[in-house]
Amino acid sequence: VAYWNISSKSNAPHMLVVGPTGGGKTVLLTTLITELSLRGVASILVDPKRIELHQFLGYRGVAAVVFDALRAALLIEALYAEMITRTRYMQKHRIDGGEMPPLVVILDEFFILSAAWSHLKANGNDMEKEIIKRADPLGRIGQLVALARSTGIRLGLGVQRPDAQLFGKDAGGVRDTFQSRAS
């Protein structure tokens, strides 16, 4: 039995799914995505392997499925901007996060994604390097994990090993903020 409480009352709104290749990470995430769709919760999916989540293209409630690491970095940048916009909206209208529509972003195979971002930062062409530098996806994920819960944004990450360095600068703090875990 897997349970992920994405409600505004949850003190563990982000989920880390850990397991070896063939261990069922993507199966669990697929089940969660299907359940989110059935409940009318919007989701955005990232699949750097390009083969695990393609069945959700055009799926009800799935706003996008991103396969490319560069586009995934841009998505994280846009998600951070969405968090800031939601915060300003909530302040202006004096409402809390429970009144904001939930948005769930699932990043499967996070190790592959993180490695691709590092590769682009070091070896990409000038445009790719600039995008990765500006988007700062690992840094933004750390900020999102720490701050997005109050705006209705939830993150789910699938990873083989939750090594702290996988999460960038504030490695341990970011990893440890994922209070909902499945392995």
C-alpha cells in the first residue's frame, strides 16, 4: 500500500521514491499519476529515459510530459516562477495554500536527469550552458522542496539511490525534506 498525502494539510507533501533498476519505482509513480488524474489533480511529468512515461502524453490531467533534459531545466525554472507568482497571488488576495489548485510534478529517473544537467553545464554548447546556468535546476529544486508546499506545488522524485550529492548545493537538506518516501 502506498500513500502520498498531497493536501495542504500535509506536513510531508513531497515524495521520494527509491529503488534499484527493475525495483518498481516507475510502476509506483505510474500508479500515483493515474490516481492524480482520477482525482482531477494536474500533473507534469519528466522522463529523461524517454520510454517510461510516454503513455501519459495526452492523458487527462497531465499537462505535459518532458523527455529532454534541457526542457526539464526550463520546466524547473518555470515551476519556480509559478511558485513566486502563486505566493504573490496569495498575498494579494489574502488566501492560504489550501485554496490554490494543486500541481504535482513527477521527475522519474532523477539520477539520469541530474547527470544530464551536469553534462550540459560542462559540455553543452554556449546556449545550453547559459540555459542550465540561468535555470539552475538543482538549486531551484532545493528551493521548491523548501518553499513550494505553501503554494500547492508538490514534487515526486524517482531515484535509484538517494545520495545527498545528487541534489546539488544543499544536498542533505534537500534530500531530507522529502518526508514521504517509498522504496
